[in-house]
Amino acid sequence: MIRLLIASNNAGKVREYRQLLAPLAADGVRLCMPKAQGLELAVHESGTSYLENARIKALAFSRASGFLTLADDSGLEVEALGGEPGVCSARYAGSDASDVDRYRLLLHELQGVPWERRSARFRCVIVLATPTGETFTSEGVCPGIIALEPLGKNGFGYDPVFYLPERGMSMAQLPEDVKNQISHRGRALQALLPVLKPVLKRGLNESLVVAGGR
């Protein structure tokens, strides 16, 4: 049995990883939480890019635990704001702000911006690190438009204001299984699976750490 530890304080992100990685149960992988394993590691995300932050987290958790580590960093990039909030998405309205605080600030910043200039994309970068310091990287992007007002109650983060024209609804209005098929995180993980599965089979450790950040 291989333990798969999701090292994230973000309940929404943990829930997504539970669903996205559920098929690995057939390969003998059991999902665990960090606190249950005695892991409470605070990692300072000092990088200036998603890749740097994901690598910092992956290597830190791998060194601290001795396990394979899967870490991600993600954010929202809005064209009319020059790509902001980007890597600062989680801290856009301050370190103690709620999801609602963040997307309300975003809507405020986009007041008066017409629909055709509200294009945006979610981006996620995943880094897989081994205890020996090897790293493997994947990326996923999901394009959309910033809505004029929040729509839907599902999801987390900026999902209520991230509108998907081809679906006719926001990310927060999608069923979770549909969201996980098309989301930036889902796409990044799918891109990583061709590397992740062989590394698991190598049997470097009995546990895998998934470090998703805050």
C-alpha cells in the first residue's frame, strides 16, 4: 500500500486532488492528510513564478518527509490587468482575505471594462520531486472570461467570477467532476500522469506527498 499525502491547507484544493487522484486507488495508493502523518511544514513561497513556488514546496516537503512530493502553484491571469493577480492570486486582497474579498476586489478593479476585454485564464504548474532531488514539471491552463458578477456556489477561490463561454456558466456552476476534467489543475495533473505513474512504480518510497500550498 502506497500512502498519498495531500499536503495543503486549502480545503477546496484537497477536495479536488481527492477526486483527481482517486483512480490511483486501484494501484494500491491510499490518500492521507498531513496532520495525520505529523507533517506541519510552513513553506515560504518566495518565488516570482508558479514554477519556482511549486519547486520550493515540492523539494521542501520531500526533504522533510523523505517521500516523493507533488506540489502545485496556481493563479488567475487577467488580460486587462496585465496578467495580474498571477502568482499573487492568493494574496491579492491581503494575506488574511477571504475568497469573497479577493474576487470582489477583482470585480472592482474591472469596473467599466467591457466584456470583450475581460478575457482571463487559470494557470497551474505542478512539480514532482523525489527524495534524491529529481524534479518533473507539468502545466495546465484553462481560458475564460471574468464575469460581471459572481455566479454559482461550487468550487472555491475565483471560480464564481470565472465564466466559461463554451459552457455558458461559471466555474462555480459546474459539477465537480466536470470541473476536474477541464480545470487548470486537472489538465496539469493529466499532463503529469505519464511521469507520475512510472515514478510510483519505481518504488522509491512507500508514501507520496502532494503539496498544494495554502
